[in-house]
Amino acid sequence: MPVLPCDPACCPLCGRANGCPRVAASPGTADCWCSALTISAQTLAQIPAPCRGVACLCPACAQGGNGAPDRPA
């Protein structure tokens, strides 16, 4: 089953679960683990425009190691 392009619980680059605590809690109540990372501009540029600010990257994609995507690019 394909992942919706901007599912807040899934990485917009690979479709894997992103582990964002904001999805598990009420929005704005917890900082995401990714807020402590520096994510490269090249990686951020790969996020589809409609998903920016909607869905966090997974740890692998945030660190630039996207690996095999779970959905077609």
C-alpha cells in the first residue's frame, strides 16, 4: 500500500516511520528528535514542497543515508 505524500508519521523521502513525537502527542507539545540535528540543504531540498513542515524525515534520511526507499521516487 503506497504511503500518502504527506503522512505526518512517515518520512516524505522513503515512506518509513519517522518516529516524530509530535505525531504521537498533541501538535506543539513535544520537540521532534530531528530538531537537534543539522540536516544538509541537499537533503532538505529533496523533500516535496507540499510535505515541508508537515512530515519529518526518518533518522536514516535525516543523516543523508536514505537507503532503499519503500516507495518509488
